[in-house]
Amino acid sequence: MSEQSTPVRGTPLASLTVAMFKGFIRDRMTLFWSIAFPLMFLVLFGGVFAGSDEASPTPVIVVGDVAVLDHAPDEAREGIDQVLDVTRSKDLDAALAKVEEGDAAAVVTQRDGQVEVHYSEADMVTAAQVQGVMQAVVQQANTAIYQQTTGDAPAFTMTTSQVEDESMQAIQYVTPSLLGWAVAMSATFGAAANLVVWRKNGLLRRLRLAPISTGSIVTARVGVSLVVALIQAAIFIGLGVLAFGLTLTGWWPLVVPLLLAGTLAFLSIGMLAGAVAKTEEAAVGLANFIVLPMAFLSGSFFPLDGAPSWIQAVSRALPLRHLNDGMLDVMVRGQGPSAVVVPVLVLLAFAAVFTTISAKLFRWDAT
């Protein structure tokens, strides 16, 4: 009589585990959100917070003779050149204007034994880095160059001053960046999700058959997005002024053309996401994949002045970076109409390109 084989205990569990694992690896969306998306942020943050050897030197303008830098020992000079990109200028006002506009991190001047670092409140992280480097340079000058070891008063001292109005608070710089991010989120997500939902429930088909032109449909959707962007701006700016002491410059109304152009750009990106996605979840996921990394790379949450040059290059190629910078210029730095020309043109160019691509991929039906 032959022995009957006894089932191995745990075999059903093993089979079920294998089946579930196969289902997991076959689900592309699950694989993307669980592995590819987190890895993308690892690469992103790994690049942004790269070591100082990979980061670009911080631009600093030296006005006049600064003995602590001019007469620094060779070994100290090599270290300074690794962290500071020093340029020379004879015009203090022009140099301070560059710092206020964000084109340089600080201006360094020296009168007798007093070294002064002029910085911008817009990027306190970079300003603190420059101040730390200059403090070390001053200390080294006092000890290594002039051998101040006798207890006498140091030959050099350092002071700091803010190039903007001292009353400015962090809210001045947070508001434009977060407003840009909010507009990008609203326009992209709204267009992507609505397009897929309308396609699935047949609304697009009914609109196509209705006695109304396609241009009217598009105009209505764009109009709603523009109105929403203006409402967002009113809420952000109003709350900032009333609750957090936001101070607006005289040119702040120029945020309106920036917001309108930015909304068109991100609306076109959302239309592209909605055109290629087949489900609402996929559309939202694709929009999230586009906007969230872009917010980090555009300085919406933290400044990128200390990031490597390749991160800076990628950042300047993104529409949100131009929207953020333009609003910062007119809301905080007090720059006039010339400050919005380039950002508006860049945003409109993005809108034109992505609208053209979206139109070619657009489908009225879910099939």
C-alpha cells in the first residue's frame, strides 16, 4: 500500500504570497508609486543637498579694498574660492542692488578694520553661510596675519546689514513662492482630472454634439481657471497682509499678468496629463508627478542657491521657477514692469508648446 503524500504545511500561504507578489510587480501604477516615485525624490534631494564639493560657489561682490580677503594666505584663499565666487565692483549701490535682486548672495566692504557683510533676507540660509565664511576669514586675519595673541583688541571686526528694509519678515518671501505653487497645483490637477472624468462619463461627447463650438468650451474652461487663480491670489495676499504683516511694494499688481500667464502654462500641462491618462487616478498621479518635484526644484519650499549647477540649470528650465521669481521681484523687491516681461514670455511659450502637444493627443471618447 503506497504512502499518501502529506501536504506541506504553509503551502497555501506560500502560493498566496507568490500570487500577490506577482500581482504587485505586474501593476505598473503600484510599482511607480512605491518604488520609482520615492527614488525620484532620493535623486532630487541627493542633488539639492549635495556636498560642498559638488555645489556651485556662492556669488559674492567685493567693493573696494577688503584686506582680510586681499591679503589672505594662499591656503586660505583656496578654501575661500571653493565656497565663494568673488567678483569685484567699484559701485556699492549697484552691487547692493544685485543682492536685493537675487543676482548675488552678499556684498563685502571694509572700512579701516571693520568688515561689513550686506546680505538679503530673501535667502537666510545662503546669507548665514556667507557670514560664517567671512567670520572665519576675519578671525584668521586677526590670528594668522596680524598675530593677535596678546589680548589686545582684534585688528578686524565684522558687522552685518540687510539690504532690504529691516522691517521685512520671512512672510515677504514665503507668500510669492507658495502662491505660485498653489496656482500650479490648481491649474494642473483641475485640468487633468476634469478631462478624464468628462471623457469617461460621456460629457465630452455630449459637448461635442451640442450646438456650441470647441473654442467656446476651451474658453470657458480657461476662464474658470483664470478666475480661480485670481481668487487664490486675493486669499493669499489678503491673509498675508491682515494676519502676518505682509508688506507689498508699489508694483505688486503686476502679479496679475504673471498669474494669468502661469495659469495658462500649467493648465496646458494639466491638459496634456489628462489627454494621455485613461483613469482619474492616473491623471492625478501624473499631475502630482509633474508639479510636486517641480515645486522643490523651483524654490517654492526652500532656496536653491547652494544647490549644484546642474540643479540650477534644471530649475531655470521649469515654468514654476519663472513664476516664483517674477512674483518675488514685483511683490518684494519692488521691481517694475521690466521684471515681468521675461517670465510672462517664458510662461506663454510653455503654454503654447504644451497646448499644441495636448491638442494632438486629445481624445473625445474613452475608447
